[in-house]
Amino acid sequence: MADERKRYAVIMAGGVGERFWPLSRATRPKQLLPLGHDGRSLLEEAIDRLDTVIPTENIFIITGHSLVETIRYSGLTVPRENVIAEPTRRNTAGALVWAAAWLLATKGEEALDASLAIFPADHQIDSTEAFRNDIATALDHVGEHGGLMVMGVPPTRPATGYGYLEVADANGDAGDGPVVPVAAFHEKPDAATAARYLDSGRYFWNSGMFFWTISDFLLEFEQASPAHFETTGRLVETITAGDEAGTLALFEELEDISIDYALMEKASSVSMLPANFGWDDLGAWDALMRALEQDEEGNLVLGPSIRIDSRDCLVMNDEGERATVALIGVEGLTVVMTGDAVLVMRSDRAQDVKEVVKALKDEGSPHL
């Protein structure tokens, strides 16, 4: 097993989580909400899952300027100085360029060959032990064999909300042990295509968890996107010099593009490790119904409420005993109450909450 001191983790926590409105707000992002087990925040769980695999002092959180202080003083176990603000938002490709440049500028040459793991902050994992074993396997593999790696999750349903990874051989016969080459990346499919993916056995959910050494990351980026490669090197210089204006100017020039589009789909060497743990992306309210335990009527109840002849509903009362939420004779609804807003929707419309947020922005509403 590789030296744990030569392992780093980057947790991307820059989003607010608009589809969890009205609970998630600009100053109260989704990753800090008590949506995990035992009332813990998603970011707390993301950090705790890395225990014994990556030293706490080597875990870094990349976020936006508006969230840095909120996250630093939210009681996390990582050092406060490890919460790093991006100069501005430039999607996941920009976030990972920033992470690489910042590590090189602050850790020096030793960071080049360290194994790096990248995680979103809002995932649900059902087996911490299996997760840790898989992460250690992935980090050891990229440290020894090089290349870029993504964690693939065996699909359990024909989900249309995730991207997919296609492999030539799901059994791993064409790879190195459990690791298999990625044949293609696929965007979020329609229902019929997702069903076909599920039946084939050759398609995996793209978890958004990546593994590489910074040297391999830069090597692949030099070919896939020279602009990102060149900017990374220049950012190292401006960060080292303490040139905040120069750093911002460089970063603003980057294309707003995901890491999949900018790098992974173009890279010459991408492999996949099939996950041995259950996984879900907590992207919207409906995901909580899959992640948390429900009562005998199929209701997920978070906070005090009264349910009469109601089934398969999600009820969130963020006001506690200061307010009453009551449901009578309804099925399949999501009802969320906060101090200044109430959301009522069919649970199968969870993705459309972003349209509410857009409307509030257009109106200049203070309830964001």
C-alpha cells in the first residue's frame, strides 16, 4: 500500500444545491445541511469517509468565495486553511485546475507524484468500509500504473439523471485486476436508453469520483486542452507570487466546462474501478427517499408533522415546534417548510425546483 502521506483528496463543494430549495440557500449550501445519517451534514460525511485512507491534513475543500468562511467555521475536522476559494466559478474543469495549481504552489514538487482523489461533496454511500477499500485500491493503482481513473457504479435502476461509462468487458478480463478501460462516456440518457444500458451489463454510472497523480493529470491535459494545461502552470506562478489580481485574470480566461468534456472524454488513458459500495447522488429532494429510512406508510419525515391517510410523501419541517405541517389524504408529495418559504410539489417533479429558483432570481426575491 502506498504511503498515506503521499495521498491527497480534493472535495468539490462550490455549489449551493438549488434543487434543495427552500432548505438550501446562498449562505446555507446543500453540503452543510443535515441531510446525512444521524443529522450530520453531507460534507461531514464526505470527510469522515476518508478516515484511515487519507490524512485529515491532506484533505482540501474547494469552494466559492461566498462559502469559504461558512465552511471553515462549520465544525469540520479538516484544518481551516484547507478550505480554499476558487478565484471564480469555471465548472469542474476549472475547479480541478485550481486544485492542481494550488497544491503545486503550496506543496512543491512532492505534489507532482502524489496520488490525488477527487470527490463531490453530496454523495450518499452505503458502506464506508467498502468505500475506503475501493479508494485505497484506486489510489494505489494510479500511483503504480499511472493514467486517469474514474469510479464506476453498477446501476441498480434505469436512471436518467446520471452520466454513464461504457466498458468493453464488465468482468474485467481486459483490464488489470478489477480495473477496466473506459470505452466511452455517455451523457444522461432517455428512459429507453437507460433501460438498455441496465440490461447490457457494460454500462456504469459515472460517479464523478476521479483519481490520478498531478503529473499524469497535466500530461493528459497538455494534449486534451492546451489552454487548461498552460493556465495551470501560470497559476502556480501567480499563486506562489501572491498575485491575486493576476491569478483572477488567468482563471477568468478559462472556458466554463466540465472535467468530462475538457479532459476525460479526450484522454488517452482512462480506466474505471467498479464500486463495491452502494451509491447515490443527492442532487434533489427525491434522492432523500432513496437514501433515508421511511415509516410504515412510506413517508420520509424530517421534523415534526401530522400525516393522516397520507403515503409516500417527503415532509421536511425546518421550523421544528414553531410551526405545524399537516398532510391529509395525499400521496407522492414533497412538502418543505422553512421560516420564509414553503415548497409543495409532486415528488416526481423534484428536478424542476431549479425553475422556482430561476423565477425567484428573475424577480429579485430575497428568499434565495
